[in-house]
Amino acid sequence: MNMKANNNNISDSTSNKMSFLKYKDTIEENDLVLAFIGRENIKPIKIKLGESLNTRYGVFPHDSMIGLKYGSQIISPKGYGFIYLLYPTPELWTLSLPHRTQIVYTPDSSYIIQRLNVINGSRVIEAGTGSGSFSHSFARTIGEEGKLFSYEFHEPRFKQAKLEFEDHNLNNFIITNRDVCNDGFEISNEPNINADIVFLDLPAPWEAIPHLKNVISNNKKVGICCFSPCIEQVVKTVESLQENGWIEIEMTSIMAKKWESRKEMVRKVDDALERLRDVMKRQKEEKDYGFNPFGKGRRVMEGDSEFEWFEVSKTGPELKSHTSYLTFAYFVPTINKE
Amino acid sequence: MSVNSAKQRSTIQKDDWAMVTMPSGGLRVVELREGGVINLGKFGQFIVDNVFGYPYGQSFEILDDKKVAPVKSLGFGLDERGGASAATEGEDSNLESEHATPVPEMKSSANNQNLIDVGEKIQKITIEEIEQMKKEGMSNEAGKLIIEKMIQSHEAFDKKTVYSQEKYLTRKQRKFTRRFTMNYLSSSALLNYLYQEKEPQRVLDMSEETLGLMMSYANVMPGGNYLVMDEAGGLIVYAMLERMGGKGSITLVHENDQPNLSALRSCGYSEEELDKVVKTINLLQFFEPETERIDLFEYTPEELELLPYPKKQQYLRKQQKAQSVNETLKKVEEGNFDGLIYVSTLSPITCVPRMLSKVGGSRPIVIYSQFKEILVGLNHVLQKDKRVLIPNIYESRVTKFQTVPGKLHPMMTSRSGGGFISWGLRVFPMDNVIAVGRGLKKRRLNNEAEAASTAAAADNTEVSLQDSKPEDTVMEPEA
């Protein structure tokens, strides 16, 4: 590992611009804020004097957000309903970004970053850029000493991503409008790309793999991950990797689940028996309400202190059961000693 | 300096710590001392200096006299089919020893119809003979001879299918080949080593994918300032140091008098370098800083000069320690950390809520447990607490595949477990929020809140967290 002596705490620097590569504490004009409206509704807003955010809980003027700390809760002028003002991180951005393509979600991106050992200073090739979700994670992880080379063949998406990266102050990237399968990865303004990490999210990664040899490191082990939803793509990719001298080829897939904490009422059989006896008795006596151990006929909130509860967990109604296959491999450059 | 870092992680050099992978898949963590010999047991031994200058990831085979020669990979037949031709087509002659053991020219069968299981009788070579051959040579050449002999003495080898022959060969190669790969000791490599070669409990059963998920959800980056509990022997700190590249700060809270950071022994940082980034503090110091501050008697410089040498040294050491402890205490009192990463068997329910005030706004809270139930309990507490937004439990599991075109399938067995994490964000809830909801115009407000929350539940897209809280919702009998 590389060690640097400078121990600069970048945490609070109120005069600094918001960036995905560091934190700041206080919201200022032109900062990006992720407005948390609900679990499935996180809205990116750029703070501008005089503008406001409209939600079903009311109108929140930007002016009222300036000077607040990130993490603050604000109440709608209506007096109920709230939003939280969150600091942008790649993981939250993934939940809130405008989708232009299918995106790489955190369980996949975090595994790729960990397994390929993407760290401070890594030089990463990413093709294609897509919606730029993974680009943010890469940029954050490699820091200002690293460099992200991103390629997108679709021009409108390329332009949009470029604007976004600049706006988010990812100052460690070069994005290129290019079809890498046909035209390779070389770029004129950076003769030594020297990448040690490659991520290919392309329909035909096997067409791009042969072009890599000119742009990957020639003195360091290089890691690659190809991200393809179909097994047929994986087979072609593996064959291409083998033909081009990549080793330790392994295909994997990730299954991720999100669990919510819930409470389930403890309903005891003795109570059920007691209630039945009570119901029988009341049928004879024609009385309306009797022994009611489970709150029947009432609206009982989960966790109501009148009842006993199990603490349980449950996944949401839908599971992402397949995102893509992740095919990993490595290239070790040949060193001629002597 | 970044150039230096790239070099350090790229090339095998003296005094590094590295990970050796053996043909069996076994792992060793080794220190590369100049002039040293590394012994891989039955896979042979080699002089360390011979691997210097090659890139990490390079595989070698062991020759006579503990020398080594680079080879393309540790993979055998099945793993690396097709790879061989590509390597030899290159300009390089170093990799001539590519085929550790070429499959002998033998007949094979289209299927296993004529293959009858007669147990070990099928192999005419005896264990004693193999042992004898092993003694005769420690080079890869000797290993090859054993495998060739075993195939020749296998009475039904020609009745196997080509695929089955290859499988047989691969199995023998994993046993008798004298090869190894020298890898950079990444946090993943260290995790796999601790899990596989030591015991899963050393890393609290944490998997590589869960470690990765934690690092991403905690937004670990160069320059960050994190609050950490690490009961995985320093593995978490190791992974963070790797990502932060020495920039930023880690405040490690530990349960015992001294922290257990044994993993950092092999991180490649000197003690002085580590001290600059990793600040350690025990729980008592963390929660009661005012009583734990060290007040050292101060000598004037003149008095200090008059002290006898050993006493002066002792005083200076004490002074340094006091300074460092007091600085850390001050840092903790200031709080505003860029995130909490909690990996401990100490009940998070009792500890995490008491640490929250030290975490800055909108910064992530990541708690690891190998048991989901513990996190379920914690999340109930956090939901009530309201200082943590969207606390949810996340689980990630990798499936690995046998990656051979035409024979692609998930591995038959894999490690289970891997742990769970709870991820939420530290927020500042408003104090008067509930008061407004419960006070004036209570009934109207409550009805509106209920309407909003039912509407939200119905379309399942928007649930303003506060509105869905039991406290804010009317509870009355239906009808």
C-alpha cells in the first residue's frame, strides 16, 4: 500500500464546491442536494436562489435550504410532510439519477470495485458510460490521484454524462464519444492511458477486448470485468479473453436482497382458545364485544404496545433476481529480466 | 508520489508482504526478505530474490536449486484452455515452459460406457513408488514425471472421455505441480486467506462481497474521516487504508485496553505512518473523554535538560503518548465524522445509538453482523430514534461458475454465510415536528397525514417517512 503523510481533514470546508470526491457540511447556492421525499423518491436539485422544489407535501423554496446542514429535515409550509436534504454520494445518486440506460447497482459495482482492488490512484477504463452511475463510484474510489477513462458511443448520452460529471466536480475523468468496438481506446490528449482496471458494459465486449492491449499497463497486473446479461455473451467474451492472453477467467453473478425490519404479532393458541370460548358464550348471551386478544375489528398499528410482537424481517415485493453476469479476468504483462 | 504508489503495488520487491497461491488453491502470506527462502511444503521451495522485479500476479514454476522460471498462469488444462496458444504466439521465449504437462497422446472414449469402477486397483503405480519419485526431485520437472507415470500406469485412461481425461490431469496437476503465483496482498486476498486458511470466525464470517458493499455504502474515499469499530483483526482498517491511500483519518474505537490490529502487520506501512492516519481509542476513553484525558506533569526545557538520560527518554515517551491520546480525545469530542463503520460482536443496539451524535450530517452509518436478527433489532431501535434515515438490511451473495465454454455451470458447492449489513444515513430530525402533528388542529392534521400515508402505501411510490410512523397516525377502531 502507498502511504502519504499528509493528514488533511477535508470534512468541513464550507467555501468549497460540492463534489462527489469529498464531503462538505453546509448547503450553499449552486450545490447539488438530493431531496429525500420518500424511500423510492429521491430528487436531485441544484440550489438556486428564487427557485423551489414542488412535492406532494408542498413547496420547498431553495432559499430556505441555503445555510442548512446537509442531513437536515425540513417541514413543508403546509405543516405536515417532510423532506431530508442529503449529501450526494455515488450510492444515493444511483437511487436518484435520471435513467438513460439500465444501470449498474451498488451490489454489483461494490463487488467489482472490491474484487478488482480499485483504490486511490487506480486508472480505470469504463465503456460504455451509460447513465454514469458506475462512473461516480469509480471516480469517488480512485480519488484525485486516479483517472477514469470513460467511453460512450451514443452522442446524446455522451453529452449528458459529460455535463453531469463536470457539474458534480468529478475532476478525475476523461470522457470520449467513441465506439470502442470499432475504433479502440486510444485518445490523443492522453498518450499513456496505462489502465490497470477495465470495466466493459457493452453489447459485444469480445469486439473491444482485442483493442485493449495498447492501453493497459505494461508493468502491472490488469483486472477486467465484463458485464453482460446473457450467457451467450459470456461464452463469446470468455473465448475472446482466452485468445487475447487473459488468465484466471471466472464468471460470477450477484444475488442481493434488501430486508426491512418488521413486527409480527405473537398470537398464542391459548388466546385463540379463550376467544373461541368467549365467542360461543356470547352467541348465547347475544353480547357484541368480548375477549379480543388480537385486536380483531380494530385498526392495529404494527408494534402497538397493547400487543406482543416478534421482530422479523421481510424483503420487498420484488427482487432483482438477475442483473448481469460478471466475468472477471486478469492480464499479467511479460517482463523480460536480464 | 502517486508514481511511487503505482510502482509499489505493481512490482514484486524486497520487504513487501505478498500472497502466494499454490496449485492446490492453498494460500500463504509471506514477507519477501532479501536472501530468504520460502518453503511451500510439498510444492517446493524457492529463493525469494528470484521473484523480485516481476509484476504481481506473475506465476512461476520451481526449477532445481530453488530457482524459478516465470510461467503464464497457475491454471491447468480446464481453467486455461486456449490461453496457451495466445501466450506462445507472443514474442517472448520466457514462457516456453507453458505446458506444465501436455496431455499425452492417448486414445480417449466418446463416453464412459466402458469405464468400470474397480477402485484403486486401476492404478498400477503404488503410493510407495510415488513417494520415492517425490523424494528424487523437488522441481516442477519431477512433478511432471510423476503425473506422466500415473497416466501411463492407469489401466483405463483410454476409456475416459477427453473431458474426463483433462479433469483427471488437472486434479493431478493441482497435487504434484511445483508452481505458485505471487500476488499483491489486497484486502480481498487477506480476507480470503483469513477465512480459508485460518477460520471464518476471525473475520466474523464476512465475505468479500459484503466487505465491498460496506466500503461502498460507507462512501470510503481518500481524505475521509471515519469512525470505526473493527473486530475482524484490523481487516476493515486494512481495506480502508488501501482505499484511502493514506489520506484522511480513521478513528478506531476498541473494546479492550489495546486494539487488535494484527492484520496491519502486513499492510506495508511503518508504525509512524500508521500513527498519522489510524487513531485508536478505547470505549471508555470514547464515552468518557473528560475523565480519560492525560494530564502530564510539565517540565520546563531547562529542567528536562537536567534529567538523567533514561529518565528524560521515559518522560519524552510518556509525553508523546499523552499528546496522542489527548489529540484523539479532542477529535472525538469534536465529532462530525464522515461515517460510522461498526464491525463488532458488542451489541449494536446498546452502542450505535450512543455513537450517532459523533457522526456528521448525511453521513452513512454501516453496521455489520453475521446474524440478520441482530440487525433487525437494531433497525427497530434506529427507526424509533429518527436520527438514522432509511435503515435497511442488505445482503449480497456471489455465485461463482465453472467458467469453461460448453461446460458452464454454477459451482457445485460454495461457501455459505457472509454476513449482513445495515445501512442508513445520519440526519437531523426537527424537534418540533411531532408537536405540530399532535398539537393544534390535531384531528384535521391527523386525518390528512393518514390520507397521505394510505395514498402513499397504495401506489407504493412515495412514503414520507415521518408520515408513515405509528406516532403520527391515528389509531382508532374502524367503523
